[in-house]
Amino acid sequence: MLLLVVCALLGYLLGSIPFGLVLTRMAGLGDIRQIGSGNIGATNVLRTGNKPLALATLLLDSGKGAIAALLAFLWAGPAFLGLEAAVLAAGGAMLGHSFPVWLGFKGGKGVATALGVLLAVCWPVGLLACLTWVVMAALFRISSLSALTALGLSPLTGWYFGGPLVAGLCLFIAVLVFIRHEANIRRLLKGEEPRIGAAKKAAS
């Protein structure tokens, strides 16, 4: 039990590293929280016009979730306990990214981190989520819709490929991401959500 708690806490600490904020400040672009939607994730970093920086944020936010889950799995061992540890670390990473203690619990929306943890915990589920995002983005050019669709379907693929434990993680991730996208969902219902690449000065 102590091992599982430690894995969850370490996952939270890894997930709480605000790479988008750190990278934009290092690049001399100021505080990303004062740009665009104010979010610290890759989509908002892209609004700075710096595509390499946005890509780096995407990879690092995905990587921190994947590393948290993989380290927990290796530490706990490849038995069922290892999967439990990985799932808890993954959940911790999601909470850390969304509610980082260092930023007053105001973090990102968790999409990149979610894809990273799913690839680490059960790669077929993560791969299908990534492919779903790509297809939806190509069809509709709306990042939030692509993310919500990809992660909304993940509990089903999680159950099929990973069983109830993985499906439970997928459901937790989907609920968290949907909550964090509340404003985006309202705009989607109104037909006001901006498309990928469209200029947008502010979004809530």
C-alpha cells in the first residue's frame, strides 16, 4: 500500500512540472498564462507562433506522464501490482498537470499528458487515442473536439485491450479532461470553438 501511495505522489510531482511555462519563459516569450487562453499546454504555446516550442511542450508533457507510469511499473515489478502502481502514477501525473501545487493548482487541460500515460500503461489504447485525435483533427480542424473524442472513446478501448483496471484509468482521464474542457464544450455547442491554426487573441 505504501508503495502505491508513493507511486501516486511521484506521479503527481512529475506531472506538475509546467513545461509550457518554463519553455516560454526560457525563450523570452514571457508568461504563457498571459497569452491566448492562459493555459500552460502545447495548444496555447502554439499561439505564440513558435511551432518548435509548442512541439517541445507537447513531447515533454506527454513524456512526463509516460515516464511516471513506466517508472512506477518498473519499481513495483511486472506483476499485477506493477500495473496498479503504473495506473496510480498515471492518475497522479494527470492531477499534477491539471492542478500543479506550484501554480496555485491552475494547470493545463491534460491532453498531451493523457496520451503519454495511455501509451505507457497500455500502448494499443494510447495508439488508438492518438490516431483518433489525428483523424478528427484532419476532418474538423478543432483541437478540443479531437481530444474529447479520442479520450471519450478510450474507456471502451481500455476495457478491450487492458481490462477493468485500464478502463478505470481511461474513465478517470476522460472525466478529468472533459471537466477541464468545460469552456471549450460550451463553445463547441455554440459553434464558436476556434479551428487549428486560426488566430485567437483570448479564450477562457
